[in-house]
Amino acid sequence: MISFFHFFTQKLRLSNPWRYKVPLLIAFCYFLLLAGNVHPQTSAAAFFTAIATTVGFMGFGYLTNDLADRKKDELAGKSNGTTNLSTTSIVLLVITFLGIAILPWLYLPMDMISAICIATELALFVLYAFPPFRLKERGFLGVITDALYAHVVPGFLASWTFYLVGNKDYDNFYLFIIALSTWQLFSGMRNIISHHYKDFENDMSSGTKTFATQIGKEKIYSLMTRVFIPLELISFLGFLAVIQLKIDFLFVVVIIFLFLAWSNYRNGESETQAKHFTNTFLDRFYIHWFPYIVIFVLVLSTTHFVWLLVVHTLIFYPFIGKIASRFRKKKGEPESKPTLPSYAILSTNRNQYSETFIQSHIQLIQKGIVYSDGYFPTSLSLDKGKTWQTLAEDEDRETRLIESWREHNVQAVLAEYGPAGAEVMH
């Protein structure tokens, strides 16, 4: 069980979508519970089954993507969760994830539209990743496909399902679903283009054809900042206008958020100005503010929804573990920190065979911990690049890096290339 959890969260990197995608997705369900005036007991059963099917779809999607990318990732020196899996293990994982995805629908309300959405989602996973289609490498078509399976279809399915849970008791649902789908399409396109921009060098090394490698890194950045981020902003404002009909004080909260976000924006930075903007003003609101706004309104409607506030916080936010860790310190329990000092090696490109001098440093420096995947590292390896763990993406990455250095008793940092050193010095 523990090894499966490790595979699920670390090797398949599912801890990232769990923290950065699922909170927003499940917030759509919360809103439909509010709009449909659903009883708290019915809401609880629907919530937990929805979480289960979400886990199944996530697992199947990331598993298919890693299976299709094994050879490409090996060429680029990137870790792949399926590298050492046997055929039997892969088949069992496919069956397991499909079972987790499909079985909850024995309870959740389902009609023909639901079935079409489920079939579409599963088909898009396969079409996106595997030949002969491999839409991932079909230029702009790959961008659209990614936005559909990662954002639009899940958002539509979640909303439609909880519309059914509420017995279709929401007069503005069709206006809501059009606004949501439009916003999620542009948001998804911005996300995958940002990912292509970040992975440009790795994709060039492995020969992976993406929209970015086709039109160039500078053009993809320009397209993201001048087209897709503005379209996402406009469509998101349209979505807020629709749900404001149910949440009267919404725009007051948005103004408060903008005031606080502007302060963070001025005092912080990221690898690009666009990334810093979207992290600060868009993603933070999607992930941390919007779900709690809807939960707050639900709790105001009836205190029986307090359970949702508690459960949402427990399952989506890692600070609970940090509190427990601090409590153990106060109790005097021993921690698992290494007693000997170690050294952090920052390598921008993971396991890049052509960077022989970096590879020599990694192999020859005793107690070396390798941090990689970008000038600001988002992954680490404790065994000199054989296996990798996800460190963090986007939110609180500076804090997570510092915590990792403390955890492993890092005494010095060797940053390979100047930009990597400049990034972590901040």
C-alpha cells in the first residue's frame, strides 16, 4: 500500500495536479451544490464519490502519458514513473485506475451526456499520448487536446454531474457551463503552452515535437502573453459575472484579493514575468480563494456544511503535516534528519549526458543531492539521478526548496550555470 501511494504521488507526479488542479475542479461541484440547494447528507456522498473518480481519471491519464513517453524521456534524461514496470504491473495499474474512475458512477447520477463525457475523456488520453495519433506532437492540435482533457471535459463533467445531483435546479446552468467551458479552454491552453515553454530544451533534446518546438521559444512566449493570458482573463471575468448572480459579495472579495495579490506581485518574482503574473493573480485565486468562497457561502446557508470546510482543508493543503512535524519537535521526538552534512547540486537539465562536467560533479561529490528541472529546481534525486522526486511546482516553491535543504542538512550549494545560482539566491 505504501509503495503504491509513493508510485501514485511521486513517480506519476500526481501530487501536483492534486494540489493545483483538483481544488478548482471540485469547487465547481461545490458551486452546483449551492445553486441546486442540495441537502448536506446527499452532498457528502456525492463529494466523496466524486473525489474517487477524479483520482482514477488522474491516475489513468498520467499513466498513459508516461507509458507513451518512456523512450522520449530516456533520451531527454527525464524521470518516468513507468520505466522499471513490468507488463503485468502496467496492466494491473491500468485496470486499477479505470476501476477507480468508473465504479463511483454506480452511485453518481449519470445520463447519456455523462457517458459521452467519460468516453471522450478516456479517448483523449489515448489519442493525445499514443501513436499513430499522438496528438501531443501535432502542433496546435496538441494544445487544444490537452486543454480539453485536462480542463474543459473534467470541468463540464463535474458540473453536469452535480447539476444532476441537484435535480437540475439551477436556472442559469447553461449560461454557467458556457462561461466555464470557455474560460477553462483558454486557461488550459495557457497552461500547456507555459509547460511547453518551460520544457523547450528537453523537448528539443529528445526530438519531441510540440507547438513550441515548431514555432520557436520566443514566439510561443509572445503568443502566451499577448493572446492566451488576455483571453483567459476576459473569459474568467465572464465566468465571475455569471456566478456573481448566486454569490452577491463575490466582486468585493475579488477586489480584496487583487489588493493583496498586487503586494505579492511587486515583492516576488518567477522564471518569467508571465509566469509570475499568472501564479500571483490567476492560479492563486483559482486554487486557494475560489473554493473557500463557495464553501463559505455554503456554510452561511447551513452550518451542516462545516464538514466540507474541514475535509477540503485536510485533503488539499499540506500544512497539516507541517503542524504535526512541529508538534513532534515540541514533544522531543527524534526527527529523521541526517546527521552528516550534504551538498546540493543544481543541474538545470536532468541527467543530460552531454554535460559531462556536471555528471562528474554528481558522481564524485559525496553526500550530493541533485536538484533539477529548471533554473529554479522542481525535482530532486537522492541517488545521483537514478530516481527522482517532485519537489514543488508553482505555489510556495521557495519555501519547499528551503525546507528540503534543511531536511537533508545541506551545507553548501553548487549551482551549475549562473542563472540557476541567481534564481535560488533570491
